[in-house]
Amino acid sequence: MQLAPTAFLRDWAFGPLAFGMLVGLVMFFAAAGLIMGVRAWAGTEPVAFGPVVLGAYWFGLAGWLLGIGVWSKWAKEWLGLPVDRTMKTGWQRYFDFTTDHKVIGVQYLVTFLSMFLLAGVLAMLMRIEHMSGDQVLFSPAQYNYVMSLHGITMVFVAVAAVIGGFGNYAVPILIGAKDMAYPRLNALSFWLAAAVPVLLAATFFAGGFDAGWTAYAPLSTENSDGQVLFNLAFITLGLSSIAGSINFIVTVIKLRAHGMGFDRLPIFVWAVFAMSLLGFFFTQYIAAAMLMTLLDRVFGMAFFDFTEGGDPLLYQHIFWFYSHPAVYIMGVPGLALALEVISHFSRKPLFAYRWVVGGILGITALSAIVWAHHMFTAGLSTAELFFFITTTEVISIPTGLIFLGALGTIWRGRLWLRTPMLFALAVVFNFLIGGLTGIFLADVFTDIHLQDTFFVVAHFHYTIVGAGIFGLFAGIYYWFPKITGRTYSEHLAQLHFWWTFLSFNLTFLPMFWLGLNGMNRRIAVYPEELEFLNLLVSLGGFSLGASFLVFLYNILKSWIRGPVAEADPWRARTLEWQTSSPPPVENFTEAPRVVSGPYDYGSPSTAHAVFGASTNPDGAG
Amino acid sequence: MAEICHKTSSILTTSSGTTTVIDLTGSEPQAHERKTLLNGRNVVTVFVIWLGLTVLGVFGAYHADIYPIAGNHLASQVDDAFRLLMMLAVPVFTFVVTILVYSMVRFRRKTDADDTPPHTFHSHGGVIWGWLVVTSGLTIAVLIHPGFTGLRELTADRHQDMVVEALAAQWSWNFTFPEHGVKLDKANDLMLPQGTRIRFDVTSRDVVHSLWLPMYRMKIDAVPGRTNHIYLTTGEPISFSEDPNVRVQCAELCGTGHPRMQVRVSIVDQQEFDIWLGGLEPVIVGNE
């Protein structure tokens, strides 16, 4: 059978999308029909959500990927057939199986920013509910669904927006490469990830899910059918992450430009590299946890079922074995992006560069052995508590080196307080609060009370939003001229910054007090003594939500009709600024040759890189 | 330029009209670097601001009355630990914030032409090692106290006057008093005798729950298939009607009934407790 799209489907802007959906749906329903037929033949009730969807999903996913371009642009060559090498131009590239890393970066950014804003709307709804200590807006089941959907969507955003977005867009340019090492695998990673919001949206029609983003078994093996889609979404994003991690690791090792030693890598590249190591080694564990829950649920396997010899704590161990490293995957790229911006906007070299790299690698290594600090109240032995309190506290030493890098860089610099720099400095401030409050949670004695309260909610919003998402916005404003070739309104951008920064702190700072004073998390009902402060938090939250309207207006308007940007509006040294805005396909017209560090401000006579074959300061080929 | 070095370990920097080749590794900064980083006036100003904020902050952290009701001695010790961690966090917080804000004001770029700082430096061995020593010292300090000391406080005393078995189920708490042979299913109210050391044996019938007594700063998960223990000593008489933190609250998401899975607690004298126990349902052996 010839699956190649017709000329119409190939040429129409939404052809690949439509064809992917069509093939995906056909394969999904064909597989579902087959499974139901087999079930009927075997004498079981043919229609059962869990088994049918768990089986048919993989066919639907394969159909979606084949239809959108894996078949016509890739898989055909495995059979010796000619592949379609045409490449769309203009906006149509974004709706196709495009291999250009810059297109893929923008695809990630727009997809996950949209998810961020939608999950933000869910947060607004939760804050309406929390304006009163009693139930006002949602039934308990609805609240749990909204809360769980907000949680998992934001976790996916935090995992994928900075690495998927700016990792893809910037890393190849920053190291002077033409593209990622495996461009088609890169496109595959994105289109895998694109299935995730579809699955999350589909949970609405499957009864939702109510087990939070952590989906602890056995709650997640017996709740409504939406949980199956949640687990499949997590596994799918996991596959995307593993493929993306392999791509980043190989790209950074193999495709650095001439002269780009590891001691000259921009710090953001180091962070993406280190976090890709985490993604590569640990994402399989979350896939395992999700798959084991599905198997418990669908086939009655008993990994986590105590009545059949399973252990619910096993789930928590496997889950956090990935998910603790994952919180660094969410936070560290944003932190590094802030350091990147801080150096360029302080007009000074990144202070103690090697020590900051050591800090990032130290965090990477230690993050593998701290997972059980999420389980201090789960009934661990004293020896386990002793071990995990130690490793967890020690992680503050490498983390401190990142602060040292930031402070040493701004010290006696020439701080250019434009929007990217403001967001970057806010990352330092927010992450400071997030880090310091982490110590209260790392210490078993205080954590036992604070575990599963709003203290934890405040803490992880300060780290993941305060560092990861603020870092994302630092990156958006920093690279907007490069990506779009246009300039945004600095006034509106600064309005957005101050509005967001103040609202963020108004929203999350009081939550520490709420948690300490008896407000547990994941609830719609709480003691009425806490109502006033919750009202304040809600108002802060609404203000935080509204601040993003300024962002949206500014970005959309500037993208369409903003003033044209120059190649290097920040006069920054790194390679992405040494090519046009936006850069051409394959990034550079002449191959760069890196001749000094990326942050060597104050030495005007040396550039970071020279272009063309004529200049060869190394005297080597 | 002839001076442009060709090794990755060194880099050209221009400063005050002089040209110096310095080492990128950070191990041996030259004298000129050391001077530019720790330039006198800025350092003194920052130190004074930091010291002032720190004194204020530590004073505030020490006196801040932000804690819920503490039902026993251990709860007060937990609050002391919280307070100590705050007092240790204050100097770190004020240090970073002082440098951030001071730099934003003092080192901000004033004109477009004013693009290059007068001094650049890549590294400073003394500052880096000092930073490492201080952060490591603080880490080890909080690890020992309240980290390890608190852990010992929690686990040292393994005796009890009374056992309460708590069985969690969606969505209620069921308590059994094995020494008295009575039980209380789907509890709304729980009475406990004052000044008594109680061991809670906590488990669950269905999903993971968590038994939280905010006033005792005590929490343990109810995990199906295993029994977890906590020990606590009740304090003076008090009841839920006086403070909402005198309650048992489920703290682990367990389904729709999760937020309302709570029990009002009263700490009463022994006599009242015995009367209350007498009114409970007897446990029939073999009919668990």
C-alpha cells in the first residue's frame, strides 16, 4: 500500500497535520476494533476503555507520526524508496515535519507556552475555589481533576519548554553547528510531544483523572479512565525526552565548531548537556512507573497491589527516582539561561565559569541519590532518613556555586537593565527563596510537619516557576529579536516583568505561612481561619494571570509588525548574534572558528569567533 | 594582534590602559584581579548594608510569631528548629539580595556609550574558596543540627503508654484501642488522654493516606500493606473547637473525600477519656 500523501496533501499548509490525524485515527480505530473483536471472541466484554485504549494508542501514535512525515520523509528510505526532500518555507514550516532545529525550537516554544497559559487558566479557577474555605465552584471530583490537570500540564511545560524550545533553537547555533546531530529524530521528538496536549485534552472525555501529577498508586490504578490517557501522555513525553536527550548529547559532543572546546561552551549549553544526561539516564524510570501502573490497572498485574504481594511504596521510589532528577531538568536550564543573560548584560565574563560548570555537574550527579526526600513521611527506616537528609543537604553546595557565578558577574559590571536582564535577576531572587525554603524540607524534623502542605506548594513554585519559567521568559525576551527578526516594545516588556514579578511573590510568599499553619495541599476545603490570607493569594494569582495578557499582546503585535531587529541588538558575543536575525537555514553563511571564550567582555580586540577559512589563529587545519 | 594567545587557558584582557594576560582557570588570579574584585568602598558599603539587614532579619526571625499552636514539647522543638533555620537563612538571603540590589543601583549602565566596565575579572581564588568554605560549613552545621539531632529526637524514645491503631479508608479514619478492646469506626471525634505517650500504628485499607496532627507537627503515611509507627506525647487539654489545628487530617491525596477526611481531636484528662472509651464499640475478635 502506498501511504505517500498526494500532491495536494503535501502542498497544502495543513496537509501533513490533516494526513497525520487521519492516518492516526484510522490506525487507532482499526486496532481498537481488532482488540475488541479478539475480546469478544475470547468471551470477555468487548468494550473496555483501559485494554482497548492501551493497545490501540500505539497504533494511533504510529499512524500520526507516519502520516505527518515520518513515512514520506524518512521511513521510505529504509525500504529503498525515494523520500520527499522538499522543505516548506515561511509559516507553513511550523505545521510540517520540518527538520530545521530553529523551526523545531519555535514549535516547542509555541506549543508549550500555549499549554502554560491554558494551565494558568486552570490555576485561576483553583484560586477562585480557594477564595473560600468551603466548596464554592467545583465538586470535589471536579476540583481534583482541575488541580491534577494544572499540575501535570505545568510539569510538562517545565520539562519541555526551555530545553525543547531554547535547547533546540539555541544550542546548535551557540556551538556553531548547522543543525542538531539527528535532525529527523529531532522532528520526531517534537511531533511525539505534540500528542501530549491532545491526550491531556482527551482526558476530559474520559472522566478526567484525580491523582495529582504524582499519580500515586494504588489511587491511580482504580480511578477514572482519564488516568490511562495521563499515563500514556507521560510515557509519550518520556519517549520524546529520551530521543531529545540523545540528540543534545551527541550534538554537543560531536558538532562543536572548530575551537569550541568544552571550556568555551556557553553555560546554557552546559546546562542542556547535563540535563540531557539526566533525561537520557532517568526518563526510562518514569516510563516504567507509568507502564507498571497501566499493567496493574488493565491486566491486574500486582506491582503496587498489596493484596497480591505488591508494594505501593515501590511506585513512589520508581516515580521519584525519575522525578527528582526531573525537577532539575525543569529548573537548571532556566538558571543557566539567567546566567547567560547576566553575563551579556553585565558586560563582564561569567564569574568562576569552571566552578559554575562544576556546580551544574555536581547537581546532576547528586540529583540521582536524593529521591526519597519526597518520602520522608512514607515510613522509611532511620538509616534511609539519615542517608537522604545528608545527600539532600549537600546538594546546596553545588547549587551555591551557581549563585556565586551570578553575584560575581554582576559585581562591578555595567548592568544593562533591559527586560531579559530583569527576568534573569529575578531568577536569582526567586531561586534564592526556593533554595532556602528547600532546606526546611530537606530536614526531616521540620519536613514531617511541612510535607504535603502549601509550604511545599510555595517552595516548588519558587524553584520551578521562579527559576525555570522566569528563565524561560528571560530567554523569550533575550532571543525574540533573533528568532523573529523583530523588536518588541521595551516599555510593555518591563511592565510585564514588574507586574509578573510582584504578583508572583504576592501569590506564593503567603503560601509558606499557610502551609506552616495547617493548610494541606490538593484540597478545596480548609479551615476558615486561613480564608483571609487565601483571599490575598487569590488576588495575587489573578494579577499574575492578568500580567500575561501584556506579554501576549506585546509578543504577538511585535512578531507581526515590530520594528526590524539588527543581527546583534544586545552587542553580545556568543555565536547566535554573529549571524543574521533570524539566522539562515543552517545558521551561518561561513563556518565559525571559535577563538576565545563566550563571555570575554572587556577585551575588545578579541572576538568569540571569526568566520571564513582565511583567518586561522591556531595555525592548524 | 601578537598578544592574542592561542591556548584556551589564557585570555587577553584590557584594563585601565594596560594589557595583561591572565589565567582562565581561576587558580592563580593576578594581583590586579584580586584588587578589582574586592575594591574597598563598594565592599565596605555592601558589608554595612548586609550587616544591618542581617541584624534586623535575624531579630525578626527570632521573634516572628508565625507558628500554629504547639501541642507538646516536641512541637515546640520543631518550631525551634524552624526558627533556627530561618535565622541561618537570613544572612544568606540578605547577602544575595544586598549584592543584587546594590549592583542594580550602583553598577547600572547610565548611558549607551557606557558599555564596558572599568575592570573585568574572570575569577578569584580567595572568594571562591571562601564561598565554598562558608556554604559547606553552613550545610554541615544544619545537617548536624537540626538535621541529625532532630532525627534522633524523633526516633530515640521507643516506649509508649498506650497504642492506637489508625486504619485509613476512603474517606474516613478508623481507630482501635487494642489494650482496651474498643474501636471507633468512621470517626468524627477522637479523644486522647493528656500527658500520655501514644504509639500510632497506621495503615490503610485501600490507597495511600497520611495521618497528620498539625498541632504535634507529626505526620505519617498510611500505606496499604504496611504498618507505620509514630510516637507522640500528648500535652495539655485542648480541643478542635479552640483551634482547628487540633485535628487529624489526611495529608495525602486519596480521592474526592480527601479534604474532608479529618477528625476533630480533644485532649482530655484521664477520667474523661475513660468515660469516652467506655462508650465505644467493643472489638469482636475474628471480625476485623
